[in-house]
Amino acid sequence: MKLSEIGEKQRCKITAILAKDKLLQKLLDMGFVIGAELEVVREAPLYDPMELKIHNYLITLRKSEAVLVKVEPCKS
């Protein structure tokens, strides 16, 4: 499942990152590492961008970037 498909207030865990080059480095620098848990805090009115909580930080990510992050829902 892609991060862009996760709805508001849902938690998930990163399983893979499909980005390359500079975008991959940007995501890694922001804390998007395999195994990290995140929560979709909210989405903009037109669903782009989305606000995420990861490692106790709030980060805004475009859907075009979120589609490159594979996740699995957390069992909570």
C-alpha cells in the first residue's frame, strides 16, 4: 500500500521507499526510514499536500512524493 492511500488519523509503518537520488536523500533526512511509524494528521482541502507526524515531528508531504513510500497499516 502507498502512503498516499492512507486516510486521516491512520497510523502506518514504512516498508519501502521507491524514490531515487535527491528525493530519496530528502526523505531519509526527514526521517522516512524503513520501520518508522507515522500518522496522517490531516490532508489539505483538495487532498494535497498531507501533514504527517513522524518521530514526533510534523512534516508536510506532497502526494506525488507520498506515492513513492510503501507502508503497511499499524495494528493498534
